[in-house]
Amino acid sequence: MATAGSYTITRQATDQYDFSNPGDPVLGTQVYFTTGDGNSGSVFVPQARYGITLVRELVAAAAKELDGIGRLAGDYS
């Protein structure tokens, strides 16, 4: 298992489409990961920008956010 503050790529799904911009679908890869805290997530990487550097940046940012939110605690009273 990964340590806190880290992530592991668990799967990649190529030939995926992002339809968030109506009328302009984007072909890319969905990259799935698990964080050191045990949270799971994914990021979409457009095919035209797919590469180690961008994937590393996107996954690291998403993993940090997931673990940060996963560690939230507080009162709601």
C-alpha cells in the first residue's frame, strides 16, 4: 500500500470522451488512482496533451485534494 502523501495509478481507460463542452467532445484517457490514505479517484487527460508530465501534475493535484478533504473533521453543532 502507498504511504500518506502519495498515489498509485491503478488503471487507464483510453479512447474515452469528455462531453462537458456541449457540441465539442474531447477524446482522451481516464486515469484512475488510489492515494496513500486509501481514497480513489480519476482524472481525464485530453489525448492531445496526454503524457507523463501532465498526468503526474493532474493526478498529484487531485490526490492531494482527495486526501485533504478525506481528513476533514470538525463540529457541525
